[in-house]
Amino acid sequence: MFITPALAQGAGGSDPFGGLGILFPMLLMIVIFYFLLIRPQQQRAKQHQEMVTKVRRGDTVVTSAGFIGRVTKAPDGVDEIEVELNETMRVRVLKSSLLDVRNKGEPVKEKDAS
């Protein structure tokens, strides 16, 4: 009626690496994820940040909403720019919402020292 414990069970196979056998595949997966996913995403974010900081007046830009327009005001130190969609419509857009800068505009005019 009572079940007796199995006393004849062996210890099973022993791990020659002392439990570190699972650590190597885990580290390998982390390295693969870093080089295939994390690092390229960081590079894209860095390129986007550089593009956003270099936008200037006269550039043709594409916003995340799909609008294509020409930058009319791009003050330094401000995270907003003014984009002209047509002759009568101008909108303020966050620089972070820009997807692409298509055509470069006129160079930045230097201020006279006099």
C-alpha cells in the first residue's frame, strides 16, 4: 500500500565543466544579439541625431507624418523648425520627427563681425 522510495537511483551523468556548460551558449547568444540588433540600432540613432542637428533653412525634409516641405526657419538650440508645405501653409515641426533630409539648401550665412 505504501510506496517505497527508490533508493537505487544513480547520480546521473556529471558535467565536465562544473555547471559552466550552459554559460557559453548564453554568452554567445548575447554577443550575437549585440552585433545583429543593438549595435546597428545605436548607429542608426546616431546618424539620425546628426541629421537632425545639421538641418538648416532651405533643406527639403520629410516628416514622420509623410509631409514633404522646405525648411523656412531652423534656429539653433531649439528643437522645433518651421516647414513650408506650400506657399500659404507653414507648420512647426519637431526636429526629432524628421525622417529624411532630401535636398540640401543654401549654406548658413555668416554674421558680419563689424
